[in-house]
Amino acid sequence: MNYCNDRHEHKYEITYKPAKTGAHSPKWMVCNWCYEQKDYFGNPDEIESIAQLAS
């Protein structure tokens, strides 16, 4: 699991589509501010799902 920053309060879990050569789907836990900076986390076409975490 990857994190935008260990000190941030993580609000979203972003799961990316697996690479064409494998089944691994990278996941990121991100805070609200980083989530709003969409360009930080790649092309939206590469995202499989975004889940909002319970607070």
C-alpha cells in the first residue's frame, strides 16, 4: 500500500488497473487535499476504483 504522506489523514483509497503484464493492482491511500490534486495520481483512465474511507 502506498501513501500520499504518512502525516496526512487518509480519506480515499485509489486502486489502479493492473498492468497488462500482471495482475497486481497498485493501491494508494490519500488525504482530501492530495485527492483534489488529481494530476498527482496519474491518468483517470488508469484508475479502477476510488473508495472513500470511513472517518
